[in-house]
Amino acid sequence: MSELYKSDLEQALKAFIADHPGIHSREEAIAAVLENWFSTHGYLPTGQTGTRPEDLDATNDD
């Protein structure tokens, strides 16, 4: 383990992997965490699609 990864981060990664059955490795866990963080902070698109402006009308107002 390098100085970059503290033991508390390693424990958090192990807990994350245990809580996510589809994630099997440390690398997959790190990628999932980074993807989530980048998406929620606006660095990656979220994959959500909205209603196109030309399709907006009073019936789809929220």
C-alpha cells in the first residue's frame, strides 16, 4: 500500500465492495466511486435525458 492510500480508505473500499455484489475488485470499486463522484459534481454527464424544448407544453409542467 502506498502513502496515497490510507488504511481507512482501504477499509472503506472493502466495505463498499461488500455492499455492492456486482463489484468484485478494488479497481472496479474505485472506478464506481469516481464515476459517481464525477457525475454528481458535474464532471460527467448523468445519462439522464430530459424533454426536448419543442416537446414542452402545459401538459408536462411539473
